[in-house]
Amino acid sequence: MATNASGLFTTPTVPSLRGKIKPSIRIFGSGFRSPDGISKRVFCSSTFEGAEKHVGASPSESRAPRLVSKGCKLIGCGSAVPSLKISNDDLAKVVDTNDEWISVRTGIRNRRILSGKESLTALAVEAALKALEMAEVDVDDVDLILMCTSSPDDLFGSAPQVQKALGCKRNPLAYDITAACSGFVMGLVSAACHIRGGGFKNVLVIGADALSRFVDWTDRGTCILFGDAAGAVLVQACDSEDDSLLAFDLHSDGDGNRHLNAAFKESETDELGSNGSVLGFPPRRASFSCLQMNGKEVFRFAVRVVPQSIEAALAKAGLPTSSIDWLLLHQANQRILDGVSSRMQIPSEQVISNLANYGNTSAASIPLALDEAVRSGKVKPGHTIAAAGFGAGLTWGSTVFRWG
């Protein structure tokens, strides 16, 4: 058995089985179902083992490939926040606002902001180490790190620096996923695909953002919302019958980018000068604008698409809404959490919310809230969680999983 360029196993000496075996699973959009409409726990895989040996069979005849299905489970979580706490009263000293105005409209009272020598990479590492400790997995057993962030410490991504700081000796693959507030959900699904389709065993999914770096602190419509944090989950391969990531539903709509973005822009001054060369070259120094958001449109978007996405994921998993133990949404605004839970008829006591203490921490919000809920004893092993992220891009997605 050899490997091809993509790292998947190939068996060139075995005749093609196409047309001889009817597929038992078909792919529909961003989820999976069988032809009869019944959801299957095992979504995909590409790991092969030799078929069982038959009496009297020659060695070549006993090497026909057999698909080995793999599942995945979430077994550890961790989080980290900056030391600097900024209250609504603190914000009122720098912008025209007050605690009541902010808390009534958003549910937020405090947020954490990176300061001094703190870095997003350090927060991500702290969260990852806590997740590994809970999962009882050694750092050298990690074979993939997914850093879900839209505000890395380096333009080219922070994942390799997280890998270095963790002390991984085997140089596991590490890369960034940029999907803003949907990033962690995208990371979970990516981890599942790597495990089911690529043979990975232990995948660290980290959601970390420092949007305070891109906030206009004179704009009370946005500066009241955002905070910095990191959260992590260890996703581990398991037997298919123990699979805990039951279904997912993912989408994007670039047309909505105008409602929420931090666009690239050129400097207004030509610092380098053309020096008589080609007009427009060298290019002006580049940067990104402060975060721009149409709050009303984002609210309408979230309350409309999030319930649809969760219901789609539940349908793919073959589960009713009543099977959900916890609704875990991106912590953007308490009104959005209330709106989604109301539309889905999920009691407020089953909705996980911690944004009062941290604000909107983008890709970190779901793992941060999950970690607090697990460590407080609220979320217990075996509980079914419907999680959904939504935000810039516009992107949105949901996943249904069992904890532990």
C-alpha cells in the first residue's frame, strides 16, 4: 500500500470496485445522509485496512481494501482571557455612553482587552494547554493544530507559533482558519474531516481573537461590543459507534460583507514616493480599517439564519429540537441569543450565556463559554449541544455534538 500526493492510501494493484458496490452514504450540501433519508453517524473516511483473510486465499487475494470508519469526540476544553478588565463605566469615560445603555441593548457589562506584553498567541497556548490537561493528552501526541482567528499576531498566521510555544517536538501541521465569529464552528468541522478523511488522531481546535486591535474606540456602536479571549477543544479520533460530532451545516454569503467588515485600505499619504517610476508604484503602505458594522442588519441576519442552520443540522443528525440539552451560540448580543432561542422554542435556562463578562470575543466566544459551562458542572458528559457561529463574511454554521 502506498500514499499519493494528498497523503491518502492507495492500492493500485486492486481492481476498481466502482460499479460493483452501491454507495451506502450520499453527501447532501454541507451534511451527510443515506439514500433512504436516515442520518448516519459516520460521515466519511479514507483509511483502509486489509480485508479479512479467507481460507485458501492467496496473499494477493486477501489484500482487497476495506473501508474503516472513524468517529471523533470532544474530550477536553480550556480557555484564557487577558488580565485587563474594562467595564461599561470605564468605557463611559472615553465615549458617550453609560452602563444602562450598553447592558440593556447588549447584555454586556465587562470585557477583557489585551494590554502590555500580552499576546493572542500566549492566550491561545494557555487555552490549549488546559484543554490537553483535561483530555489527558500529551502535547507530543497532537498531530494537528487549527487556529481559528481573524486577528493573528502575524499577517501570515499564528498557528505555527502556537505549535512552537506548546513545545510540539514532532512538528505537527498547524494552520490558521479565518472565518471571524464563525471560525470555531468551521474549525470543529475541519477537525472532524481531518480525522475521518485523513487519519489524524488528536486535533487541537483553538478559537482566539483580539478584535480590540481593530475597534474604533470613539464609535459607541461597536466599541461597546468586543473583547479579547481564547478557547480550545481537543478533538480525538474514536470508533465509529462512539462518534460524538453528529452533524453540521455551513454557509457563507459574500453579498453581506457590506454589513460587517474591516477592509483593506491604502495609506492616504505617499510615504515612499514614485521617484519618477511607473505611476502607482511602489504601492502605498497598507493597513486595515477599523471594524465597520451595520448592527441592525447583522441582528436580522443572525436571528433569521441561525435557527434555520441549527434545524438543518438536527435534521441531518436525525434528532428533534427537544433532544438538545444546551444551545450554545456565538456570544454576540443577548438579544440575538434570546431571539434565536425564542424562535426555536428552547427555554432560556438551556441557553449558555457568558457575554455579560466578556462581550463578543469572536472565534473565542463558543469555546470560552463551553469551557466555563463544563468546568462549572453545567455541561456533563453525554449532553447534546447545538452550537452555532455567525458573523463577518458573512459566514454562519452550526454543529450538533455530544460532550465527552
